[in-house]
Amino acid sequence: MENYKDQEEIYSNKVRAGKRTYFFDVRATKADDYYITITESKKIFDDNGNHSFKKHKVFLYKEDFEKFQDALSDTLGYIIKNKGLDIISTESEEKSETKTEEKSFTDVNFEDI
């Protein structure tokens, strides 16, 4: 689908992971069917220190949703079975710490200063 940018974006979700960012976008076709684009964006630098983004995009159509979900679940299950839950719990702890830090800020009104 060459003109995917012309298609309506319905929903978007972003995952930051180190130097990479993953975008999960739901779009609608002209026939009002939904499909997903998964984009990996990585910041790269040239010899002069200028940066650009290298992107890889995957299109996932509704007829493949169930197969994709099954394969992803099976793959994650394999990793958890062979490497344990430490992988998931480490990320969950980092998210919890970030949320806790965010909640620790106090709202201050200009008049209070």
C-alpha cells in the first residue's frame, strides 16, 4: 500500500526502547477496514554528528491478526520459559519506578512562591 500516509489514522501507541522507538498505528483503508503499521524508528548519526531517523515498517492486515498474535504469544512464552520472568519483571519495575517518581512531584501555584 504505497499511499498508506493518505489513509486515516485511527489509533496510535508508542513504545520507547533505548535508541529505538516503536509505533503501533491503526489505520483505515478506503473500504473502512483496519490494518496495523508497526514502525521501528532508530536515531542515527553521520560523521558530522548530524542525526536522522532510520525507519522500518511492517504492515499487518486483518486476515493475519490472529496468526500474528499467536506467533508473538508463543515466542514470548518460549523466552519466559527458557529465561524466566526476570525479563518482564525488570521492565515492569522500571515503569513502576518512573511512575512513582512522576507522582512524587507536587503541584505548586505561582501564588505559593
